[in-house]
Amino acid sequence: MSKYATTEITSAEIPSDNPVHQRLFFPYTEAAKIIHGKVLELGCGWGRGVETLIEKCEHYTGLDKNEPLINQLQAKYPNHTFRTADLPHLTEFKDNTFDFIVTFQVIEHIQDDHKFLAEAARVLKPGGKILLTTVNRPYSLSRNPWHIREYDTAELRTLMQKYFFKVETMGVGGNKKVWDYYEENKQSVRRIMRFDIFDLQHRLPAWMLRVPYEFLNRFNRNKLMDATGGLAAQIRWDDHYLSNEPEKCIDFFFIGTK
């Protein structure tokens, strides 16, 4: 199966992507402890966690905008459902359809985040849950031109509370290996960004920044592979854990109950 190879999507096969891939895979292992019944994933991508979810639910539906990947996933998992979608719109689904919704690292890409959560709440059954991750803005190292917006803890909690009667706020924590890599990455990004003397990352429109962002991000990750003495290759998904201090985590892990 073909994979996205961009630094934004993050591959499971490119060595320098490993720390990010492992951090993004970890939430699927937590979701697998919770989910059952009918599960909808908003933004399944190349299928990073599809198999992990399918093993634990009665029926899985995955949505993404990339038609070739959706077709490949449908061929690989014929007993489940994969469709292209223009998120946040879920008009093809009736009210109260799903027991769980999983959406990892997606909401930051959605223009209308209110519509995104309102539609998610609509298609969840009463008592159903949405499991959502997204980056914690204070831990972002530079502007990401692929993100419409990022949130801090209070902003995301307030947003989700508009659509879900209960919101559990957690984060994706990590052990010393995870944070050592983060600190190395932060210092490396700072060395690169010191050349942005006119603060172009915040002045230019997002579309103009995407190509240089991809180039510099890949350059930085490859450089860190050597600079960290193999640390980037050593990090695994189980070097992460759910933290009750989301404000101190790189990513949020929030659960909303309808």
C-alpha cells in the first residue's frame, strides 16, 4: 500500500519520521482499550491505526479525502467501510449512528471546527464518545502552514464543551527518551528559525510556506537522526502514556461524551 511521504502526514517507513510516527500511533493503542460496536474514524489517512481499531470493534468506517488510499484500504479490509469525504460534512450518516468516533490530528486542519464537532456529536449515539487528539499549541516549534489553527488546553476544552456534556482532558505524555528528542528538536528548529529575521513564517500566507516547510522539516528530521545518536530510531509507541496534565504535553487526548 502506498503511503504519504510528507513530513506533515508522517510515514511509518521513513526512519527520521519514527519519533513522530510512534507518538501518533500511541493514541490508537489507547482507543483500542475503549472502543466497541460501530466506530467512525474522521481522517484515517493511510491507515496508521486502522488494523488496531478494527480488531476491537464490530464495524469500522474510515473517512479521508485521499481517494487512492481509501480505495486501497477498502480492498485490504473488505468487511469494513472506507469512503472519501469533505470534512466536516457528514450528511451521508443519520443521527445516532456510531458508538465511537476517533479523530487523531485532524481538527487543526478543519476550517469550521464548530461544524466538525457538531456533526460528530450528531452522528454519535446517546452516550457515545469522541476520542480526539491535536497538537498543544504552546509546544509547537514553528508555524505549521498546514494547520488552520492550534489550541491550548482551555481553548480546546471550551470548544468541545459546546457539543459534549462531558469532556475528559488528557495529554500524550512521554518518558525521558521522548523528551530528550523533543528538546533536541526544539534547539535544532531554533537554529534554523534564527535566519527568519523578518518573521516570514507568520507574515506570509500559508500556501507560500508549505514547500519550504516540507524541505526544512525533512532536513531537520534527517539531521536529528545523526545528532541524537540513534535516539530517533529507539523511540516506541509505549514510551508514551496518557497524562492528566494536558497542558504539559505535546499533544492533547480529549474524550467527549454525548
